[in-house]
Amino acid sequence: MPGHEAAVESITLPAIRLNQGLALLQATLTVLCFYLAFPGGPAPWLGWMAMAPLGIAISRLQPRQAMLLTFLCAFFGWLVSTWWVVPGLSLAARSPVTVTIPFALLFCLFYALPYAIAAWLSVRNAWMGSHQGAFKAALAWTVIPYSVPHLLPGNLAHTQYTYPLAIQVVDLAGVPLLLFLMHWVNWLLVAAWVQRKSRTRVWLFPLASATIILLAVCCYGGWRLAQIDTLLKDPSTPQLSIGIMQPNLPVTGREREDWLSAAPRLEAMSRQLKHRHPDTELIVWPEIPTPFSYSGYTQDKLRIDRLIQDIQSPLLLTDFIDSTSVTESNKPKKYFNSMELVSTEGHTDIYLKQQLLPFGEYIPGEDTFPYLRKLFPSALNYVPGNGSRLFSIKSGISIIPMICYEAVFPDLTRTAVEMGGNLLINTVNDAWFQGSHGLQIHLALALFRSVEFRVPLVRVTNSGISAMIDTGGRIVTDTQLPAGLPAAHSQRIAVPAPYSFYAVIGDRFVWLIGILLAFYLITNPVRRSHLASRTAG
């Protein structure tokens, strides 16, 4: 009847608006939890429940609504977590912030899409309210976002870098395994919430399952850390005494004259460190912002050779090398970002950086779109090296050199470990992001390499965070240098033989769960009637 329809409409519309407003509030809560959990935030434990408010919200929505809400949530989640890139990249490329902002927004928009697709699939297939559905949703929310190539491969798993117990599982199947387990716990919490009014208390089953997963992760972590501690204390385990230098050179001075003014500081710090710790077997300088080249400048070579003779320790330097002996006059010079190991005998080993930082070290697509150089006129013009290389410094120890951004990509580390590398040294200049969460985020992304491949990580930065990290992903006591201050430290670090399952299988876990997700999508028809009843409720 007409009157009845009008009455239903008057009741339903306010209810719909209330439901949508609540969903928006819950999505905002997920963004807040993600921000507080992400490296640099005060509550990493929130990572195990950060997605639950969004999951509860989309469990009441239609697929398209869920997709849109998740897209907005993921966009703002990326935005609040990577905002520090904008001023830092502008400073590195010497371009106005107004030029960098559109690229950052496009980045956040693009990487929000995979999460929106995962939400659409989860709601369309009615996975957001059952015990079994939580497993399937976890597959989708892991496989789809992880399958997209990332310029900055951060995700929910990296929130746990300060919890050694939680991250040991990555030696089985890498970061994707921890990410899958965290998503599984989140969607189990959603299932418990959706089923909370059931008279049979079926909601207890997903809660129990989430608890079992957490306990299993912690138990495995405790077991593996106990094994690692035994190896680290074994007298037969090779050790190397390394000195790390953090000069805190300002990024505002990037001319040759700035280096000539700063060089005496680094030389003096190196001599003082060697004097305090005469057993130091290797001194590592960080990546620095000023033009410096052992191979390219005779003045630099004479300085370094004289320093090495004084301290009687090899130096590991990060500098640049001209990529061509003859450069065409109508084209800018191109360089390699390089790491050079200079021995006391004057012998030099060279590694050329393979994974360059977009806009910081080169302009993506510049050959196709030359006008980009006008937007970033002072961007560096580096070219990538063509392979991994190991540095031999002591019997039983092979150094894996990695420059800055490279340490966030597991494939590069895997290649070097397969070559026989067992000690990762990462030189960094994070001064562009001083005072932001970027320092902790970069550290967190690199730290996972030590656990995935069971190789210690020595991280040497210009301005912080410098630290030595053991094969359990733990910062070695007293080795973390204060950010934003000049400092130096020498420490002996144990280098056990790498032993991880992930080093053998690589990312086959992602392929496995991808196949499993495809199987569920093909064999599990959409339950439209259930969807309709749930939405109405």
C-alpha cells in the first residue's frame, strides 16, 4: 500500500544514513590504528587488529560500497604513513613541494586500488562474517596487494619490527607469511563481531582461532630465538669487529667545497674510533650528501690512503663513479652510486648500486617524457649497476654491500646470500627525512632482511638510525646511535652461517596462496541471498 511504502521509506533512509556514517567512522578508526602501529608510532600491537574496524564496516555494505570505502581508507592510510616522503624528496631533488605532492597523491591512489579490489571480493563472496570466510579474506588481502610491484614495499607486517617474537616466522616464507597471519587474525576478529549475537556462542570459535595463531607465532619465535642465541654464543661462530660512523653532515651543503670542509670531521672521527677501539677490523662510512669519489678525485684518494695508513684498518666507503670516460656534450653526465672497500694494501673492491631511488637518484620515464627533467631539474642522474658483489674481509665472512634503498628488497639479498654472502652492510643517508617517521620506517623495512635470511645487518647512516642487528632481527645492545647527532661506535658482531627456509623457497608462498585464492573464487559461487539478508540486517 502507498502509505505503508512511505512509512518504510521514512524509517529506512535514516537507518541507511546512520549505517553509512558508522561505517565511515569505523574506516577512520582503521586509518588511525594503522598510523599508530606503523614504524615510528607508539602502538605496534595495534597491527593485529587495525583492519578489524574496517572489516566490521564493510560487512554491512554492498560490494561496491565496500570497495569505495576501502579505497578511501587505504588511500588515507598510505597518505598518513608516507607523508614524510614529500618534503624529503623535494629536498633531495631540489624541487618545490608543490611539484612532489601530485606524485605522492598518485602513489597513494594507485596503491589503494589492490585493497579496494580485495574488499570487493570479500564482500561479494560473503567472506566477512564467518570462520572459514576469514581465512579466504586473509588470502585475498595478502595476495592482491602484495602482487603489485611497490616503490616502497611497506605493509602491516612491518609494524612488528620491534617485536622479535612476532617476526621470526618470516624465515619460513618471508614478509608475506607474517602479513597473511596478521590479516587472518584481523578477519577472525571481524567474524567474532558479526557472530556475537548468536545464541550458540559460535563467535567464540574465531576468537579462539585468533588466539591460537598468536600463540603459535610467539612460540615459534621463542624457539627460533633460543636457537639463534646458542649459535651466537658458539665460540666457533666467525666474528668481525666493525666501526660505524655517523657524521650527521647537513644535506643543505651538496657542493664539492662542502665535502672538502666536512672531510676532516670524518677523518678525525675515524682516528678517534680506532684509538678507542684498536681491535676494530673494518670502519664503515655512510652514504653522504656531498660529492666524494675515491676513484674519481685524486685529492680524495690521497686523503683516504693516508687515513688508512694511519689507522691500519680497511675502509668501506660509499661514493660515486663516473659511468663513462667520454660523455657527449649534449647529454648530462651519468654516474654510478658505488661502495668501495679500500684495504690497507691499497686494493679496492667496488660494488655498483642496482636499485635506484626514484626521483632521488633518477627520474622514472625521463627518456619517454623529457619534460619531467624540468620539474626536477636538480635530480641526480645515476644509472644502475648490473649485478651483486661480495666483499671478502676475513675468513668465513663475506660482506653483502647494499646502498640505502636497496635493503628493502628481499630479492637482492637472496641473490647475494646464494653467492655466499653472510653479513649485510647497508650504508644510508636518511638526513632528507630527519625528524619524521621515515627514519624508523626505513630501518624497519631493512631489518626484516636479517630475519628472512638469517644474516646480521650493519646499518650505517649519515644522521641516524645507525645500528647493528643480529640474525634474530634484534638491535645489538648499545649499537643504536642517536638520530640527528654525530656519533661513532665499534662492536664485534657474530656472523653465523645463514640458515633459512625462505632463502630456499623464495616467494613461492605467495604463489601457493594465490592458487588457493583462485580455487576458492572458481569453486565458491556468490551467495547472493546471504548477501541480501546480511545487508538488510
